Amino acid sequence: MDALAKKLGLKTDPTIFFTSAGIMILFLVALLVAPGAIGEAFGAGRQWIVTNLGWFFILGVTSWVAFLLWVALSRYGAIRLGGNDAKPAYSNISWFTMLFAGGIGTVLMFWGVAEPISHFSTPPRPDVEPFSVAAADDAISFSIYHLGLHTWAIFAMPGLAFAYFIYRYNLPMRFSSVFYPLIGERIYGPVGKTLDIFAILGTLFGVAVSIGLGTQQINAGLTELFGVPDAVMTKVIIIAVLTAVAVGSIVAGLDAGVKRLSNINIGMAVGLLVFVLFTGSTVFLLRAVVETFGLYISNLLPMAFWNDTLASYTSNDGSGWGWQGSWTVFYWAWTVTWSPFIGIFVARISRGRTIREFVLGVLFAPSIFTLVWFAIFGWSAMEIDGIGAEARAAMGDQAGALSAAVGESIPLAMFAFFENFPAATLIQGLAVVIVAIFFATSSDSASLVVDMLCTGKADPGPWHQRVFWGVSEGMLAAMLIVLAGDAGLSALQEVITVVGLPMFILVFAMMFSLFRGLAHEDLSEVRVGSPPSPKELRPDD
């Protein structure tokens, strides 16, 4: 493999690169040959995981939030990720925009209207009346729960572990490096390379789900605007075009490509947010933003431990796992698969920041933006749909229009929402562009990170090496969409939940590894470039 890598002009670890690429290609071939059998296998696996281990996902992410806050507020929070003289490479604004655009920008565009309306019409809790004021409160609370602090804890946990071990001890920029306190020098051997390969595959499949969501929404927008067919071939063409855009950004690099796209995209998204605020029910929305902070804070603890324990007594579908299995568990399983990608990406752009700055910035800055986003888009959507029996009765046939649109097509939700605003066609077109750029930003940042996982270095490899991963992500997403057919998101949910379980366990192990590393930190010294011995980090050996 070394000779082949040299012949192809690659600067990477041949074992990690070729094994990851080979397994990915084999999986694609298997999907082509036996899509039905693979779909059934993943479906059975997902059902078992959700039924038996849903509680583990819920408890796990909540424990990560608590651990990260403890680390940030403890004496370890003053540790700088790098030497004492290290300075942040990016301004706070650029840092935030790259965090957000590389993280869940596409997801917010997809679910900003669809998720609150879904929970509004089908409340998570069995004793809540659909379309009621209580349903509206719950809809906003659960939407922010899914994409607020808990989601960013899934990114911050590996991100902090990467940044700490890579920058404090000068270890390779690889997934395996964070397990140094647990496996020592074996991070350089077969065990470490196996972990790296698994992280690459998890990232590829996790990003494929995000690309799939974005593609469906872009297709829905083009159908609404220009009558473009909502078909598999259309989605494949969309993926091909936007993958080409992402590849261009990959070639440009982190500063010229990802940073520029991120800044542009966040600016456009904020513009869209301000438009909805000032052309909608402005006073109502300003009050709702303030109230939503209170709703989230008061409901956060109960939601963080709610396991839908009585689902077998309240669910009518006979599944036994209830509402949470299709929503929260899927969210956590999906998010954790691309936590290595976001984790390393966040670590790469966070050198020079203290642990306290890192944790509080990564957890709270995107979460606050998410809260404001859902407060404005979610409450606007529910007001348009009709909140409460009296309001809905007064609206007549207009009541429930958005709920019906979401029930018919989740990707169409945002565009149906904008039909209620001035310059609807223009704003719908802008929304398509924003989703497309978010798509490209996620793809190019993921490609850069996968390349880092292969090379073990922060500096980018040869351009054709990075382009390979960008094209691979697009092909994987296209193949999943082609083979999913009308099943769409359901098929992707099954795949990602199964892939997410082992990754979830590994992120749990990161927490213990980071704790062990911090416990042996000498705060009176700065030890950059000299990792402690395995015996020092593992005193019980």
C-alpha cells in the first residue's frame, strides 16, 4: 500500500486511507446488489437499539453536558489549548460562523419550521392536546432540546478531547489520539488505526444523512419555484452540482474556502431571520423570544431525563418505543456519527483558546442562535397554523395549512411557510441558496477533516487527496437516496442509528480518557510536545 500511495502522489497513512475507501466502496456495492436485505438488517438493528438502548442515549448526552460544564467551571478551565502564549487564529465572529455552518446550519434550515409544526400537530407527550397552547410550548421546547445544548455537547465532547491531547501533547490529529490515556502507544498500531478507520466511516455516513436532508429540501424548493420534478434523478443532479461547489472550496482550503463560505452563509441566514421577524407578527415574536428562553430553561432538566418510559402503555403503533425512538434517539445517534468530523474541525479552528472559552463558546453561542431561530420560525409557523381552538375556528379553512404541508412533505415545510410572507418567491429562492451553501460548507469541511484523520496532520494533504473524499461523500449520499426511494428519511434513520451506537460508546470512552488526562495535568507547567507516559496516565497498570 505504501508503493501505491507514493505512485498516486498521496501524503497519508496508506492503511487508514485505502482501508476506509475500500470499506466505503464495498458498502456501496452491497447496497447496489442487495438493497432490500441490507435495509431489513439495518431496520431490525435500529428497532433493537431504540427499544433496548434508547435510555442509554438519553442519559449519555445529558452526562456529557454536565461533564463539560464541570470542566469549564473547574480549575482546569484556565488551561490553554496550546502553549501559554498561543493566540486564537480566528476572531470570535469567524470562529462562531465556522462552528455553526460546519455543524447544523443545514439542519436548522430543514427543521426550523418542520419540527415545531410536527410536535405541534403530534405532541410528544400523550396527555397534550394537538394544536393547543400546551402543544405549542412543548413543540418549541423539544425542538430546542434536540438542537441546542445537548447537540453541541455531542460535538464539544470529542472536540475538547481532540484539542486537549493534540495541542497539549503534540499527538497526531487523529481520532485515536484521544484514547492515549487508555491504550497508550497502541494509538500508533492496529488498534489505533482501526479506531481511525471507524471514525472516518462514521463521518462519511453521518454527513451523507445531512446531505440527504439538504438535497430533499433544495429539490422541494426548486419544485415550488420552477416546477422541477421531485424525483430521484433531480436529487442526484443537485448533489452532483453542489459537490462540485464543495470541491472548489476544498481546493481553496480552510481560510479561503470554508471560512469565506461560512461567513457568507451566516450573514444570509441572519438576514432571513430578521426578515421573518419584521414582516411577521413582530411584537408577538419579540415576546416569544424572551419567553422561549424561560421555557427552555424550565423544561431542560425534565426533558434531559425523559425516557418515554410508559410508551408501551400510551403508544398506539405497537412499536413499544414511542415518540422518542423516532425523534430524540435518532437525533443523538445521527449527530454522534459525525461528532469526529465536527470535533476535529472545531479543534482545528480553536487552537489558542482556553478550555473555558472552548466549552462555553461551543455549547452556548450556537445554542443561543438555535433558540432564537426556533423562537422566530417556530412561533411564526404555529401562529400561521392556528394556536388554540378559538383561533383555529376563527381562521376557518386556513387553519392547519402548514400542518398539512408538513404531513405531506417535510422538506417542503420551509417553502410553504414563506408563502405567507411578502416577496414569497424571492425569499423562497434565497432559502434554496442558503441551504445549498450550508450543504457545500458541511461537505467541504467534512472532506478536510477526513483528510486530517488520514494524514494525522493539521496541514491539508494534496488537493486530489482532499477532492477524493469530497466526491466520495456526494456519491455515498446519492447512492443512499437512489436506493432509499420513497422511504427517504426512514431508510437513512435506520442506517445511522445502527452506525451511531458504537460511535456513542467511543465518545463515552473519550470522556473518561479526558478526565484521566486532566487529572494528571500539572497546572504550574505547560507541557506542549511531550506527552506523558502511558504508565503516568494509567497509574493502575
